[in-house]
Amino acid sequence: MMNTQLQTSNAMKLSPEIVSEIFKIFSTTVIIHKPQIFPWFLGQICAGWRAVFLSLSTQFWGYIAIDVSQTKKQFPDSTAYFERALDILNFCLKCSEGCPLSFMFKLSAFYYADEYAYVVDILDALITQSMRWLTAQFYSVPATELRRLHYVKGRIPLLQSFVFMRSEDFWPLGTVEPLPVDERFAGTFEQSPSLKRLQLSDITISKFHWTSIESFQLRSLTDAGKLVAALSQATSLKVLEIGWGDANREPIDIDNAQGMVTLPSLKKLILHTHNIFGALTAPALEHLSVNFQRRKEQIVTIPSFVHRSSCPLKHLSLWYSEPEAAVEVLSHIPGLSSLLFRDNHLGIRRSIKFLDCNTLEGTTLVAPRLKSLEMDIRAELNTLPLTELRAMVASRARNPGVDGLQELLLRTDSTEPSLGDLTILQEQCKQHKVKLTVGRLGA
């Protein structure tokens, strides 16, 4: 007992500045559905420490994660936990009062009426704080809740990052047609002058202050016209990603009949399934990633886009593309310095052969300025590809017509790559001053 009192007495002698530095070690997010992992004990040591604890909005109260679907999953038959979630949220909002607020709010598909009443209260508690929203992330939110979110219109001056994933946009294609967004609510987030990062499940909500957007991620594409209209205003856009996780929907090709769009500031373009090359010019583009695995022939549209843009492309990522088509694309980007291939065992081996200077006698050398090569191999990393990689590294180091590799990164499904062959590859890379990294896919 006396020892505990002595420790508390010593703690009380520390200055608030030192206590703040100590608390930075415990800096974390409030996860409403997992309150037990939050360091509440920091506010129970003494009154002085508690005052500091409650005042550190940036370290503890500035970001709140609210996954109501997890609450429902863990406690399917009790509303008490929904009530607790609301109480914790209100406590956190009070602690962060007057400071910028960031949060993640995720719903689940079904609720009982008494549970949903608490869900509405949680959403309303966030809406009342919209004047200090900094980052707002909404996942699996039904379109009907846009009526409630409409109250934030014109009241989000600080909002810099916004995510809105409609639950309807994740239904399998052909099951239920998502309802269109009521025009009264389509402009809810239009008056957001500070918004720079935007992520949407579909472009059903298309009214934003597009000229300020710097990063735009669109999961599904169902309305090419709305996308073209939005991009035509996005003069500050630096990063654009379209169609990730959208394999269930029919791919869309946008050609120049839709109207050519120039994105003068775009640095990074990532396309999954949907192809917008035909309607796009990006003169500042440096990073291009293409995943047309369901329609590999679409990769041949890249060269015309690159030539039209006259862009200083430095990095190219190709997923599951025919190696012959990939080589054709590379022949139009002679200044490429960084390349990523993702493919199965056979596709990767064919790509390695095309990069090997000794196997292409009498032909134009592929990617002569290449310095960094990444390969994601959806297969075991065994003797054959490792042997071919050794030969490729050596050939590019010895051929005066190309720059030697400086970095080789391999990610693989292999649980245990062939250690003997891997050791020889490591020695080959060391000899030619190539940094070799081997890891697991998804790690």
C-alpha cells in the first residue's frame, strides 16, 4: 500500500510537459467497439495526469473508429453495447472539443429497431460536430442515410479527406439495382473548399469542389459521363485510382467520343478493369499501374496514351498482362526506370526472358534505362525462375546498351523458396551491386 502511495506521489511531481511526453508512448486511436484496448488507466493515476490525458486531443481523442457492424457481430442480442458505444463517443467528442476531428463510421446490413435507434444517435452525434471534421470515413452506409448527412451541407469548412462507401454499391451485379441518389442530397458535400482526398464506392454522388481534389479513388464505375464531367474540373488532381475490387461489374471503356480530358497535375494513375486511356491526357504522369487481367488485349491502348500525353513516365506496373504485349508497351517508354510485373509462374518467366539482353539478339533492348524491377509471383519461387533471374541480372550488368539493375524485389507465394538457388542469386546480385529483397505477397 505504501509503495503504491509513493509511486503516485512521485508521479504527481512530474511536470505536465514530461507527462505529455510519457503519454506519447501510448498514443492510439479510440476504437469504440473495442474499448478494452484503449489506455484508460492513464487518466486514473492522479488528478494532474488525468488533466493532461484528457487534454491530448491529437494523441488520444482526435481520431475515433466506430464499427457498429463489429458491435452487432460480437453482441447480437443486446442493445446495452450500442448504448455503451454512444456513451464512449460522447465522452471522446467532449474531450476533443474545439479541435479538428477525424473518424471512421461503419454500419452493418441489418438491425433491430431498438438497435438502429442508437445507430442514428451515433450518426447524429457526429453530424453535430461537422464544423470540425478533418477526415470523415463512412463505410457500408445506405443511400437513405444521405438524408441525415444532408445537415452538414455548408458546414464542413475543415474537411480534407472524405470516404463514402454506399452499401448498395457492394451488392452483386444483377441482384438489386441501387437506387439513384435523390437530387436534393447529391450536392451535400459540394461546399467543401478544403477537401483534397476523396474516395467513393461509385460516382452516384458527383457534386464536389473538384478543383481542389488532389487524390480520387473510385471503386466502381457505372456512369462514364459523370466521371468525365468530374475529371474535366479536377485540375489539381495528382492521384487517380479507378475500379479496385470491381471484378463483378462489366468493364467500361471510355473513348474520345466521351470528350478528351486533360489532367495537368496527375502524377499517378491506377486502373483496375476499367479503361479510360482513350479519353485522357496526362502530361505530368510519372507512375502508371494497369490491371486488365480480364481483358489483356486492352494493354495495347497504353502506347497511344503515353505518346499523346508526352509524359515523363518513370514507373510502370503491369498485372497479368501477356508478356509480348508488355514488351510492345515498354518499347514506347524507353526512359522507364522502375517496373513491376505481377503474374503467375509462366508469365513471370516469359517476362524475365524478355528483359534478358542475351535472349534478344538482333532486337531492340527492352527498358534500357531500367534500374528497379519488382516481381510479384503468384506461384512457388523455385529453381527455374531463380536461374533465369540470375542470367537476366548478369546480362543487364554486362551489356553497355542498358543501365544495370540497382534494385530487385521479389514477392512470392513461396513458403520456403529454394534456398540453394536463392543463395546463388544473392551472390550474383551482390557481385553486380544489385540490392535484392525477397518477401511474401500480402506481407
